[in-house]
Amino acid sequence: MAADLSSAIPGTAGNAAPTAAPILVADIGGTNARFGLIDGRIVRDTRVLRCADYASIEDAATAYLSAVGLAAVGAPGRPRRGAFAVAGPVTGDHIAMTNLVWQFSVNRVRDALGLDGLVVINDFTAVALSVPRLADEDRRQIGEGAPQAGAVVGVLGPGSGLGVSGLVPGANNRWTALSGEGGHVTMAPISDRESAVLGQLRKSFEHVSSERVLSGPGLVNLYGALSILDGREPAALSPAQVADNALAGSEPHCAEAVEMFCAMLGTVAGNLALTLGARGGVYIAGGIVPKLGTMFTHSRFRKRFMEKGRMRDFLAPIPTYVITHELPAFLGLAEAAGAD
């Protein structure tokens, strides 16, 4: 049975007037595929499709184009270019997604959809590339500082894992996103309490990386370790429940876990800024931090970001931001596709 294509993603323009050649964009995860059209900086006609309802990425994309009245090749306003973000490695024409049975050839999908060009990139690369296209209302600054024009930018994304990237400016106002596995660097403690937490986690993990604490599962790991250290049996909580309990002030170990999460994120963000020389700013993406609201703003994140001894004066002018845009990956896909 085909998915219900009537659900638009909140915060996007559903009925904006189309241009002659929008870009078809898709953010494809293990469960859902989000499709839309990009006109310049405008995201419109967004839909969410369940991946399990379609045999292939071509079927899902064709269903989306039909739902927005652009199925016929050559139809006025039909996209001629596409850009897809996928949850998995992108190393060539053949793409095998990490948590989905879909496998496909980029060239074959391009031809099947009647596109002149199709770009496929990793999903966090797309998020990183969104930064140059963010408007002031799409980000919230934490602390002081101002970006240096034309400088390198750092990006971190705590979500189901920890994405880490950097943006390097190039010619013609284009940017290149660095591809690496920075989320798996070793997490360093700053206090005795953090040392005890990481020691507790080493009983379960051979290597306690930043991702083991700075992600949804990592938030649960922090809560569990803190509970055990204080002689309490941790409850079986989801990441959202840990965050909700912290925001409500109803469970002290949840509140401490979230506070430690924010502080540790500041440490890793400061490390990234030093490593890249990110004078253009450091951006926090992902679904966890924006939901923490003022708890994150008033946390130790910014203090820990700057606590680098002799390098404090280097870090103090570097601004830090939380990305609040609903669909940053779509903006990044427009950047990858070379949209104006």
C-alpha cells in the first residue's frame, strides 16, 4: 500500500509559487524519506514517505512527484536536477544504505527520474552544507563572539550518533564539507565526576568515544552511569524520557545527565574549533539540543567551549550556534546541487 502523501513537514512553504526549475531534494533515513522542492532558499511541497511502503528509491521519488503534480517528464515546473542525502557511506555510483534494504545506482536513478543531474551525499554532509544558507532566524547563538568572514566553520550533530564535519570556503562562494569520523574520537574527562562516569562506561565499552556520551543513546549511557555510581538502579528510559525528566526537574540523575551532556559537548566543540581553526563559528545540529531550549543556553556548554587554558583568548571570539531550521539537510542539498 502506498504511503499517505498528504503530510507536509511543519515550518516549510507548502504552496509557494514554483520557479521554472526547482531542485528535487530528499533526505532518506532508515524509516522515512523526506522529499521536497528547493527554489533558491525556499523549501516547498514537502512530504514524508515511509520507506517500507516502496520497493526502491525510484518508486518513492516517482510517488512524490505524482503527489505534487509533476510526474510527467517535461511538465512545466518539473525538476531537472536532484540532490539526495542518505544515511550511509557514499563512495561511488553504487549506494547501499546502512539501515535500509534499498541499494541503487546514482546514474540509474537519475535516468529513471528523467533528471539531467543527481547528486547523492551523506546525510550529515548535507546538514553541514546547510550552514552557508541559514538565515538569522534559523540559528540561535549561545554566548558571545562573531564570525570571521571567509573562515572555516565547524559543525557537530548529536542525534542517533554524533556527526562531525567542517566547512572550508572555496571559489565562487562555494563550500566543501569535510568527511570524517570525528564522532569516534576518545572522550576526555574534565572533572573527577566525569572521570568516574567514563570509567563506569569502560566496563561496557572497549572504547568510550564522544559518540558514546554525545548522542541519544549516549544521553541514556550518562544517566545509567550516574545512577550506578550513586548506588541506584537506572530505569529503562529512552533518550526523550531522560531529556523530559531533566526539563521537568523530576529526576536528579536525568538532570545531571543532561547537564553533563551539555558540558561535554562544549569540550568537544572547543576541540573541533581548535583543530580546524574554525573562526567562522561552530554550529550544533541534530534533534537533541534544540529541544533543550533555555536549559542548553544556561548550561556549561559555552564555558567549557572556552576552557582551553592558554587558548581561551583564541576561542572567546568564536561564536557558537544551535541550528533551529526544521530541515537543514534540504538547504545543504541545495548547496551541494549548486543552486543559486
